[in-house]
Amino acid sequence: MSYDWISFTTDYGIDDGFVGVCEGVVARIAPRPRVIHISHTVPPQDVRRGAAILAQAVSYLPPAVHFAVVDPGVGTDRRGVVVVAAEGALVGPDNGLLVPAAELLGGVRAAYELVNPAYRLSTVSATFHGRDVFAPAAAHLAAGVAPESFGPAVDTADLVRLPEPETTVEPGKLTTEIRYVDTFGNIQLAATGADLDASGATAGTTAHAHLNGRSVKATVGRTFADAIHEGLIVYVDSGGRVALAVNGGSAANDFGGQPGDPVLLLFAR
């Protein structure tokens, strides 16, 4: 199976030539597929955030090879893999980055280790597998090379998975944790919109958000404007997750939260 599209997500940034070089490698091998750039400003080595960004995007993209590199273990014995999902394929390090997106693409069907020298560059740098291993693999996959051609099968149960964040729902109460902080300073939580509904909170409900030793009064709403200016709002974001935002400001600046930090939301009853 070949693909018309390759998506590309990294922590490489946009100031250096790393992204362009990888795209050039892809184009030399498979000039026909088009590239969709999801993000190249994932915080360096933040696998959890990279996984969240990729997972939030893939459901809105056409069938594609999803090429992602957030790889603090580059050059070590961590595996490079191609993960076959029901609705696409993913290429990158086996460090938890790929599996959440694969699950949203219909589930993991198979996985193969990227070891066949025919589908990588002739010289492989210890520190730039994005260029030398993953970009060639993504290009060859898009051009129609079968996933099993890249190397031995990997037991899908052995793929690295990030720890699942925990959410507890009680009447008038949500106990959860930070999943992701975006560039606007909005704090996405692990809790879902269904969790918020199950807590009994509805639009207009008064909430108290407890995070990093602070307790801040908030409003449950649908849009940022449902809170007063510079007021805190609890809402369901475009990814279907409960989130905290400040109308006209930054919740991250106010709270200083990081992924994994616990959050308690208490709702007036």
C-alpha cells in the first residue's frame, strides 16, 4: 500500500536545518507524497507532549505515514519501529511516542523493527536518526514498500507505552492530572468531557481548581468569554479534554503547571 501523504512531527525547532534536511531525504526517495507539518516545536525531548500533539492531530489527517521524532534515546539500544495501524502507519522511536496516535487510528495491528539497511541511508549518525533512519523509512513506506520488509516483527504488547494518566470522578469532584500545556498557556487535563459530565458540572457551575498549592475560583463554560476578563474557565477543549484557561491571559503562567502535575477540581452543588 502506498500513501499520498506523510505527516511530520518533531522537537527539532525551526531555527536549524534539521526539518528541511529530513524532508529533503523523503523527497529524494519518494517525491510524490506531500508532507503535512504538524509541529516542530515540541519541547526538546518531551515525549509525552509529542505523543499528545501527534494523537490530537491524526484523526483529522488523510490516510498517511506519520513520521515523528522526539527521541531522547537516539543512539542507544532503543528500537526504531514502523507501527501499522488500521488507518495508517507510523514511523519513529519506540519510546511511547507513536502508540497513542496508533490507537486513535483504529488500533495497533503490527509492528516491525527498522533494521534493514536497504531502507536507511548508507551512513547512520548516532545522533540524527530522523535523517538517516526514520525519514528513509517513512519515504519507502509511502512509496509502497511493505512494512514487514523493514525488519523482524515486534510483539505489539512489547511496544513502549507511556503511563496512562489517572482520573477519578465523583459527584462534584474531579481528580486528574495535567496532560499537555499549549503555547497559549491553556492547560489540558487528562479528564475528558464525559468525565466532566459525570461529575455533575454544567455550564455556569462555579468550580475551584487546586494546582501547585493554589486554589483558584473558576467558571465552567463553553468558550473563553464565559469567564470574566482574566478569570479562570474550566471547559472542554477541541481535543475533547477538560482544560483550564484564563480569559485574556495564560493559565500556565498563573499556575506554572507541568505534565503529570495533579489537579483537583471541586464543583459547587
